[in-house]
Amino acid sequence: MESSHRTKLAAQFGASLRGKRIVSLDIPDDYEYMQPALVELLLARVPKHLPPRR
């Protein structure tokens, strides 16, 4: 999701999203499904937004 996607979500579903956390990873929509470069980006960016593993 890019920042523009987050903005569109907020505009369309603002009331439903109030109080919810929306994370934009700022990854452009230029990748194919499971493309290695995309997987690398996700592995680098997603963990810092998840709670620590126990």
C-alpha cells in the first residue's frame, strides 16, 4: 500500500476506520505476485509494524 491508498481508504471508510491503525509500507504497486524483490521489501518492512513474537 502506498500513502495515496491510505488516503483513499480514509476518505471512503473514514467512520469505520476511526481509531484503527492503518500502516502504509510505501511499496509501489509495480511488482508481480511473490516477486523476489517484493518479498524482500515485505520481509524488511512488515516486522517493525507487528507485535514482538513470544
